[in-house]
Amino acid sequence: MSEERLPTRSENFSEWYNQLVLRSELADYAPVRGCMVVRPYGWALWENITAALDSRFKATGHVNAAFPLLIPRSFLEREKDHVEGFSPQLAVVTIGGGEVLEEPLVVRPTSETIIGHMYAKWIKSYRDLPVLINLWNSVVRWELRTKLFLRTAEFYWQEGHTAHASEAEAVAETMQMLEIYADFAENEAAVPVVRGRKSDTEKFAGAVDSYSIEAMMADTRALQAGTSHNLGQNFARAFDIRYLDRNNQQQLCWTTSWGLSTRFIGAIIMVHGDDQGLILPPRLAPHQVLIVPIHKDEAERALVMEAVERMRRQLGGFRLRLDDREGLTPGFKFHDGEMRGVPLRLEIGPKDVAKGTVALARRDRPGKDGRTFVPQDGLDRAVADLLVQIQHDLFQRALTFRLQNTHQPEDYDAFRQVLESGWADVWWCGEADCEAVIKEDTKASSRVIPIDQPGGQGVCIRCGRPARERAIFSRSY
RNA sequence: CGGGGUGUAGCGCAGCUGGUAGCGCACCGCGUUUGGGACGCGGGGGUCGGCGGUUCAAGUCCGCCCACCCCGACCA
């Protein structure tokens, strides 16, 4: 490492983020513009994310499948808004096997169109519905400005695609998946989110309604951390996805799609991390406990390592990492573990062996008050309790931060002031022209119209027109 | 695409008025170390972003090109 310290978050949040991703070995820049290599540590985190999501998808009746990377370009053109939204960011394959292709193929930016094509083929009867398929894959969007995890030209995600017999079922599915994302974010990643609907300008290209979970990063900017779309009959119409109902009548399907990507790793970094490095939530951390043995000579080493082996057996139910690299001081290993965000550090040296204790240090509480000496007997219990406590405290800290930085300005001047460094929760008319002016004035956009509304009505923060809903405005990633 | 910046060892940089490339970290070897980023000694590693020009001689001067980064427009 060329420098020992990261830039602090207050010095330069963006640079703190970039260096942290590289130095914690989550990811690295690939030799292709805008692309990243997810390194083993980053992928281990992603695997824990995918496992947590996948089990929730399966529990609600979804199954996984695989669809092609390449999609005929004409497919994208079938849905008007979809093609408008995605055309500018497409990568297109025009040559295959040395021959110019009859029809160019796009590298999927998302799979609604090819899904629509296949669903039209598979769905004939109301008995075939619902179709509940999820894909784990990567997609390509030729982004103009990229940033590791947050916006890369290729990113990994899951995309769920469902078809239903009724609008009500499709809406219920859309909301169910939004809630699954929110539950995942809050209970697995300890990232508090606001569930809500996107404004017309912010919604998915081709959707009737888009919903998202929105999280506040430590610089108060917002990040869309997962989305669920009610596609209505737009794609069913474009791809002719029909079924015969009980009365032998042709009906158009109602479809949904929903996705959560490696961007979420960016959220975990920017919500929980501190100036020492990452802080990973225990439920998702690749390593939950970092064991650092401390010893001077061979005799001590033998003594300590014997105790370490006992600790490892006792802690068999946790994801452990033993840092027994030679030639590195404990201090170096402590910093290294902090950079990587391991939630709990277990130090064990000759003094501990003599006393039958170990030192446990909480990553989320640097310094003395996060470090305790606990007996080796019953250590598994102590570790389990601490990990639960850390998970809980990370969520609470993030929630408190979001609440402290969310304001309810009463007039437009105050609104603009708030948007310098926080979220604004305001009455809003919902009109696109109004949103455009706000964006021009403040660089902020509507992030989400929360599902949780206070009721009643007010006047739009900018234009004074009647407003039936409150919306969150913020600068965003 | 517009504005700004940077390209010299894996990373961070120095290299002046041109004379044939160096420092710190990282890496390798040996030894001493190890409870908050250890130290000594020895070592390996470079078509100086590319192409062309000026010159006896170019990392250095000139021209063109390319790439990347930051700020906007696009976005999970």
C-alpha cells in the first residue's frame, strides 16, 4: 500500500470511496473503460447478498433460469418508451464469425424484451399463470460516467420477470418484491430504506409504475438500492403475451420486473464505512470474525496457536478468518482487518492464554470502548451476541443519521437550503415540469414518493399547486 | 459531447536551461522483530502513453493522436 491512511470522508468523500474499494480489495478497474473486476473479497460479499435474496425469491415461489446475453435489436424497438430509454446506452454486436450480421444484436441492458418474446411462446392458458422467473446475470449499459459498483458499464444483478392474469396480481407482485428488497436491505445489510414510487421522469423506461428502495449515503446523497416495476400490459402488448381465460377469451397478461444489482455493495460501503475503512454488516460479511494471534517466539507461537485452534473449533458456526501471515505485526493486521470491515476482531496472545481470555474488538466502535476481554469458555455465545448487537447498532446508527438529515422545509428557499446537505420531505404536485425546474435550481431530483404517506394534502413546495402526496427530494448517485 | 486535469517501475511521485532515468511504498532473499501500520543489509523490476518532427543527442522542445481521471448532460 502506497499510503497508510485513506482520505477522510469529510476531506473528499468520492476519493475516500474509490480508494476504499481498491484497498479493501473488493474490486479493481478492468482494462475496459467503465468496467470493473470484482475481486474475490467483493464477490464473497456479493454471494452472501445473492444467497439472502435468492432464498427470499424461492420462498415466494420464484424459480431461476438463464436467458441469452444477446438480443435482436428489433426486440428493443417493440416498446416505444423502452427503446427511447435504452437506445443511448446500448452496446451492439454487428459482426459475428467475421461476417456482418443480418440483424445487429444488442448486449442485453435488461431482459424484458427477450423475456416477453419467450413468455408469448410459453403462455397459452390461465393455467400457465403466473410465471415467476428470476435471472442472475450481468447486463451492459454504455454509461457515460462510471464509478466502481455504483455505475459500471457491465454490472451483475438479478432481474425478476413475472406474468400474471390480472392487474391486481401484478401490482401485488410488484409490491411484494419491493418489500422483499426492503426487508433484505434493512435486516441483512442494516441499510434503512424508504419504500416508494418513482416520479414519471424517474421511472423505468416502459413501466406503468416504478417503485424503489432509497437509501441515504453518509454524504447525505440518495442511492436507489433496488427497484420493482409494474409494467402493466405494455410489454404484453408489444410482445403479444396472451392467454385464454376461463371463458375462452383472449386476454393480455400483466407483467412485472424487479432488480437489485452490485450497486448495493456501493450502498453498504457508503452507509456504514468510516475513515478507517469498510464496516460490513455481520449477516453479509465474508468474514465475521478476524482472528489475530500474537506471539514473540516459537514457544509462544505454539502456545497461542494451540489456543487459536480451540477457538476455531468453538466458533465453527461463524465465518472466520485467521490472519497467521508471518512477518507482519499485529498492528498492521488490525488496520488491515479494519480496512476490510470485518465486524469483530479476536486478539489472542500469551497473556490471554495465561488468563483464559481473548480480546474482542468491535469494528463499529473503534478504540477502547469497543474492545473487551472475554473468557474463552462460552466464547461462541459472546461472539453471537456481539454480532447481533453490531448488526442492530449499524442499522440504528444509519437510521438516526437519515432522520437527522431529512428535513421538512416550509418554503422554497428553505427547500433549496436543505438540498445542499440532506433530504427534503415535502408536498409536491408530481408534475414533470415542476421537477425539471427543481433539478435546474438545486441539482436534486425527486427520489421517491414514499408509500408511507401522512394523509391530508398541501401545496407544492415549488409551484404552489395542490399536492396530494409528499415526496423525498435529494441529490443522488 | 462541453469544461478542467494527468500520463515516467505494481502504487504514489521527482527528473531544472536537452547528455541516455531516480526516490518512497509495495515485491523477492537473509537476519532481527511481533499486544495498534517494525528494522537492518542485499536484490529484482522501465519499449518514460503512441506516432512523427527538430537535434550529434529527446522523459525533457514541437506537432498530431490515444487513454484515463475530475466537473456537467445519460443512468440500476
